Amino acid sequence: MNTGKTIRMNSIFRKDTGKSVIVAIDHGGIAGPMEGINDPGKLIEDCVAGGADGVLTTRGFVRAAEGAFDKSLGLILRLTGGFTILGGGFEEELITSTETALRYGAAGTAVTVKFGHSREGDFTRQASLIADKSEEWGLPLMIEAMAKQKDMKPTDSMGIKLASRAAAEIGADIVKTYYTGDPDSFAEVVAGCMVPVVILGGAKTDSIEDVFADVYYSIQAGGSGIAIGRNIWQHKNTRAMIEAMSGLVHEGWSVKQALTYI
């Protein structure tokens, strides 16, 4: 890892814990206006005040909230997308560049690879070429690793284990993926992946306890943090949710402690 990439990784992952609380805010380009993301500046202010380590978002969101960013908050810019809930087959296309991310002051970039998809080869090649650019510029690359075949659930442990390792082999510096549902199988995911693994949050749930439990057990299993969106910024108190997530990830809080905080 070159010097620039090391410095940027240290701006995403806390040096004292080796872990990160990343707030994912890359939903608007797919789903349009959503409760929780319609005031970009306020949301970034909550991320800064709540102690988030980074945000994963798009350049349009960054432009809308640029005045709220703080040096404590690492930016991970999404490079793939190209579809909406109106159609498009949920297929990942490269929609911006590593150089654009650097111009926006990003500490890292993110792409999605859908393993098991009919276009798996295209997605893999696309991510691998971005990894080449990432190495050239010293910019960490997050790969959102998803695995799906017929009758396979997104949280299938064998699929996640394969996808996470494949993402690291392609050149990911960070893997974002699903929590498998139990610490033993997730420990196998972490052990089989050569880079930090952070969990995504998935669809909004009414059970904060379930979200906190997933975070807690993923950390106990060796996970390196979170990259969660809707289950943070669609809560009535976004800042408190971020602070609770920081307690779970960085301070070793129990689920009960986190629930008491909210």
C-alpha cells in the first residue's frame, strides 16, 4: 500500500480501533427523494456532530452539502450506478471516475460488484480496472460485494464468503457486504477476506435492537465497522443513532447500552 493510500485509509478507519462508522447516503440517485436525505447539509452536520468517520455518497449530494463537511469526515465517492427503481435491471455501470473523486477531495471510492449476476464478468472487469486506477492515485477502493443466485438469500453465508474474498482478490481495500446473521459464519467471512469488512444495513427496519445486534455481533466476529444508511438517517434522531453506532463499533458497547442511549 503506498503512502497516499495509507494516509487516506487512516482518515476512514480510526487508528486506535482500526474500525470505522461510515454513513451510506448514496440512495437518492436510485430511489429519488427519501425521508432523511432531503436536507443534505443537515445530514452531514449530524454526521460530523455524531462522530461518524466517513460518508459514502454521490457527487450531487457532496455539492449540495459542501459547506457542512469537516476535516474529521472522510468522503467515499460512489463511482457506479446508472439505474433507478423505475427500471434498468439494477445493473452497475461506471458513471464517474477516480480522477473526479480526487477533485472532490475524496478519501476513497466505491463500486458494486454483483457476483452471480448474468453480467458478473462485466462488473468484475469494471471493478478491477478501477482498482488499477486506485493504486495509481493512492486512493482506497471499497467494493460492495453482493452474491445472488437462484434461491440464494442476500445474507447467505457461503455466497457472502465467496463474494468478499473475490472482491479482495479484484483489488478492494475495503469490502462492504451483508452481515450473515450469526457471528460464527461472519467470522469465516472475515477470516477469508484479506481486507477490512464493513457491514451494510439493508432495508429500513422498525427494530433498532436488531440493527444494533447485527452491528455488535459483526464486531465481535472481527468485522471492521459499518456502512449503514436508512437505518441511521431515517431514525428520528440521526445524530444519536450515529453516536450509538460509534459506541458499538469503537467503544465496545453492548446492545443494551446502545438501546439505552437512543
